[in-house]
Amino acid sequence: MFYSHSETLPDGTRKGIKSIQKHNQGVSQNALNSFESNISLPELNAQQLKLLISDICRYHDLGKYSKYFQTYLLTDERVDNYLKAHARFGAYTIFQKYKDQNSILALLLYYVVVNHHLNLDNLAKNEFSQKSEAKNNEGYFNKQKVTFNEFWDIIKTEIGDEKLEQYVTTPEGKTTYRATKELTDTKPNIQNYFLINYLFSLLIEADKLDASDTALYSKKLIGKHLVDKYRPLSIEKLIEKQDISLFSQNELRSYGRLRVNQFLERADWQEHKLFTLTAPTGLGKTLMALDFAIRLREKIRETEQREAQIIYALPFINIIEQSLKVYSEVLGENVNLLAHYQYADALEQTSKDESSNYNQKMMMLDTWQCDVVITTFVQFLQTLIGNRNKLLKKFNHFAGSIIILDEVQTIRLGQLPLIGAALFYLSKFLNARIVLMTATKPKIYELANQEILNNEGEEAKSIELLPDYENVFRCFKRTKIVSLIDEKLENEQQFIDTIFLEKWSEEKSCIIVCNTVKRSLDVFKLIAQECNEDINPVYYLSTNIIPARRQSIIDAIKADLEANLKPILVSTQCVEAGVDLDFDMGFRDLGPMDSIIQVAGRINRNNNLAKQYSPLYIIDFGDCEKIYDKVTQHQARLLLNNNPQILEDNYLEVIESYFSNVAGNGNTSFFKSREIYKAMKALKYDSEDPKNDIAVSSFQVIEEKFPPISVFIEIDEKATEYKDKFVKMIHKELSQEDFSCYKKGFHQHIISVPSHLPKVKEDLKQSNRYLLCEGIYIIPIDELEAFYDLTTGFIRTNEDKTHSRFF
């Protein structure tokens, strides 16, 4: 028998545990069951795609039949690394099978199979472009092939291909050269990127699921009335020409849900794949979008006879944890809901399946084996635009799915054209339905059209799910933006003396948002000296504080607000989205207009100060251009100069004007978007010189000008326990499964600290005693006071203010 996998017995010997034939059957079954037949890749129908999937699955491990691999797998005998490698053998075979039919397709299939244990690299630099490498690989291939000779009848039967032997030869150089040239140079086509990623994802996910004996999840029915049961509607139905200006905030939330779901009554609902949902903060967009997704899922079930996966992506971990709580309450125990993010605990989330071991539960989480998944922009977008094997195994889940991207205004301007184009093609080729949700409506698809798609002869058109959102915005008169940017500030003390103390009074709660961590720390210390803590407790919140403490700070502020105290919060941009706090007034450093409006959403959020237009004052320390994109900060400054006071019912008009100006032609900040898109078309997944050569792998959701380091803060005895468990785990004294219950706690004691800080350069990096493991430093509990303040976080003595943006 020929084996694909083995295990080491207690006496040190190895035993085969799964045959290649059984493994291939399992991989094929998983991949074909995951295949979405309603996808639309031109020139390939569903039946042809199924055949391709079947072939890459049955050939992917063909090389494991060689004597060299079997010896490596089942004995302690030393085997040459090149001779025991198996992926290239199957890749050559599938190329030879398809080369006469379609050499381009043959090369794509070769590429999928040869890389199935690797990250995707640059197709133009494949082995056939290097004569010496091709010659060496041909030699290894022929040596492996010789060991098949006496077993061909068995192998052909197990693989299920009587013609197999005639395909097992090395590819001819001219054919591969012409195919490579066409794919990467003369006729690059974005369709090839989505075809490769989809087939690659189906293969590697199916392979990993079968290798770990993890069952492929069969999605369940979700009742369409779950949101109504959780949050009953306060108005029964929509009435033509209703005067929504008379509605309470709760009635507006119900109106929004009914209005959004009205789209599903249209006869042409199936024709539309791209949606936006634009609504003011406080309107309940989270439940609105979930309700729509569940009802859309039912329509898809009725027409396409399948259960669509719901994928909900958010920018920040704190919002994920809030949304997970709401989703869990709405969906209940009968719906399989997973949260996939940095602190995700596989055991906690998959505990219902007691028969699965830890590795299987991790695999279920990593491959989104569920009905609904909540994840981060980093996970979602770097899977959509990426080359890493670890991430791409879930790329196939995008096919036929319902995707909600929340708080999309947090995506950096320069990335919008690329992301918009990628989402458009995801809907076009893989039949995904995508909802972009925000209160400020950045022009993602408009920029994609302008910078990328129009040049391709394409146009992304989206449907607004709340078509009368302008009227809804005009119903809100909670806040106003007041520009004070004419008053140039030299320092934080001047802000306190000439602006804060003049505009604020102790009977008002207040939020202050600074562009930099350094400034937020200085402002906090000065304000704390001015306020009576009994009436106006002062809080500090930023990424400078360990995540384990951030939620407790938010909870303390909420408790004070409910107790009719008037707290003051000094923070950074980390509160702009998803933090459900409600202040009487606020101040914000000059920044992008969408960020300003997001901060306004933390003021009079619940309309408790009806029609008073609670103020958000915009101040200017003169360094905005050093922190933000030149175009966005210039347009914000121009807009505020022309509109020194903006009422909330005019926010929409203002933000649309702002984004129109930002999206003007010739914006050089879009260069990288265009270049990464070109790399996607040319299948240039990776580069040998990342600093100077743009490839698909160049795309990063979060880009750091000054890369941070990770620092574990041993703040108390609980943190010491997490640290000790982690150390035992990395020294193999504790299994990953046993560490999993400490994983979240461990990560919540880590902060990202800029590498340029004096205490990092002069202290942490100068002594090995601060290195917990590769990539993670530690502040020991007995040195805490020298590095970390319990109220304000990591100590930033003598920091250069221009380098201290909250990221």
C-alpha cells in the first residue's frame, strides 16, 4: 500500500495511517463539495471547472508514489530533499495532460499544484524560465519516475486514469515559455488571478481538512425573523410619503431596516451584487445589515438551492468583540457563528463538537467552517489580495457568499481603488454579494472606476440599500462641527488655556481626540490638573494601553455617564468607530473629514440633547500634514475654511463634496493601488525586492512608516501566569491545546510600540533580558514603573511628536 501520511509510534518507528488513494478521494470530495457552481469565469462552465478541480486533487500528491517519498515517510532512512519532494511530479503531469488542449490553462494548473505547500510566487519566474533549474528538476523527476515502473497498474487504478502514464513526462521549454509570456506579459488578465486563487484555495483547504481528518461543514438554514425577535420593530410597515422627520430615533432604526429589506422585493434583485448602506451613526447599521443578509440568504436558497455563507468584516478588534456579542444573541445556538481574529479561541468557539481534537478545531476556525464568520479587515482583505498559503485556504469561501464590510471609511485613501476593483471582480467572477457600510460613504467604487476599471472597459455600479438616506440624515440634528483652525496652537497648554477652558464647563461630559499618542498624553496630564475628579473624572484611552484594560476604561466611562457624572475622555483615533459612548461635546485635532464626522458620532449619540447641536470643535496644532495624506488633510482644511460651522443635517452634503474633491484625477497616492492591480493581472504574487518592486504581496492593510515592536506588559499576577504559560508552550513543556485557554489573555497584554521611541532604542533593544521570544519583548513586573504607567500606558519620555501617530 502507498501512504500519504504516517505517524510516529511510541517506540520511534513510523506507521502509515492513510493511503494516497483514500487521501485523494477525501480531498476531491471536500473540494467538489465546496465548489460553488454559480460562479462565472468566462470560457469555463461549471462542468469544466469540476473536471479541473477533480484533476488537481487527484494529481496533487502523485509524487508520493515514488520510492523516495515512501522511504522518507515510513523509515528513518535519510532521503535527498529534492527526491522526496512530491508537488512538482503532479504539477508536470497535469501540465502534460492539458498542454495540447490549452497550454495557458495547463500552466495555471501546474502553478496551482506545484505551490500547494507554499505561498504563491511570481509566475514569470517559474522554473522553466531558468534553464539550469529546469534541467536539475528534470533529472530529479526522471529518477522519481523510474520508481513507478513496476507499480503503474496499481497507481493508474488508484488515481483513476488509464492514460496517466503517457502524461508523466517533463514539459517542453518552448511551450511553457510561450504560455508564461502570454499570461504575464502580452495578455495579462485579471480573470486568471481569481481562477488561480479559487482553485488553489479549494485544493489547499481540502488537502488540510482531509490530512487533519476535519469534517467539511454543511451550512444550516437560518430563520429570517431572528433580528425581529431580538429587536422588535417599532413601526409595523412603510407607508408612502411618511414624514420620517417626526420619528423617534428607535422608529428611524425600524424604518431603516424595513427600507433596506424592501430591495429584496424587487424583481431584479438577483442581478445586483454590489451594495452600499449609508446611514448616520446611531441608526443601528449592524442589525440592519445582519437582517438584510439573513433575508438575502433565504432568497438565494429559494432560487439557487444553496446556503450562502455570511462574512462580516470589521477594522478593529474591539468592534469585533462587541459585534460578536450582538450576533451571538441574535443568532442563538442553532447557527454556527465563528469569530476569526487575533484573540480567537478555537476551543471556546467550537466546543459543541466534542469529538474534534484541538488541531481539528483550529482548522475549523482557520477555514471558516461555519454559517456566519466575523473577521478583521486584515484577514479578509489580505486573503482577497494576497499570496500567503495560510490565508488563501479560505479564499474559496468568498464564492457565492454574502459579505458585509463595516466602517469602510477606515480604509486608507490610497488603497480604495484597488480594493474597489478587487471587490468588483469578486462579485463578477465568484458571485459574491457585497455590502459596504458606513456613515460617510467614501467613493470606493467611483475611485476603482476612475483609476482602474474604466481602463479595463469595466464599471462597478452599486445599489444603495437605503435609497432615501439623505432624508434620514436630515432627521438628525444632534451635533455640529465648529472650526477653530484659524487659531494656530503652539502647544497643548495653549489649547487648554485659550480653547478648552473657554468652551467647556464642568456640567458637560467631553471627548478630546488627538492625532498623536504623545499629544494625547500631554493633553490628558494637563486636563487632569484642571478638573474636579468628583464631578469630571478624566480618562485616557489609546493603543498605548494594553487591550486588557481598554474595555474596563470604556465600561467605567459608561457607568459614570449613567450616574450623571460628566467624565472627560482624552483619546486618539482608536475611538472613531465602534465605541458606543455618548458625550455632550468634544474637541478633535484637524484630520480627514470622514474621521471628524466619526468623532462627532460619539457626541449626543442617543439624541438626549435634542436639537441643541452639541459641538465638536476642530483645532489645529499645525502638524496635520505630517501625519495624514496631503490630499485628504488639504481638502479638510479647505472645507472647514469655507464652512466654519457645519450642522449634522448638512454632514452628508459636506462629506460627499469632500470625497468628490479627494477623488480628483491625477492623485499620486493611487499609484501603488494601480501597480498592485497590474501585479494581480500579471500573476506577480511575490517579489525578491519588496522595497523597490511592487507585487501582490506588497498589499498590507496596515502599513507602518516606523514599524512597531510587540511588547508584553507583565502588569499583574494574572499577566505573570499568561507569560509563564506562554514560555512553557514555546519550550514544548505545554501543548498549544493546553495554552489555548490562556491565548486571549496573553495577547491582550501586548501593545505595539513604535521602534523609534527612546525607551525602545536605548533600553529594550539593548538587553536580551527584555526579549521574551523572537518578535516579542517583555516589561517584567519588577521593572514596570520604569516603562509603563497604569493610567496612560507605555512611557514615551522625550518622544518626537511628529513620529507618534496612534498606529
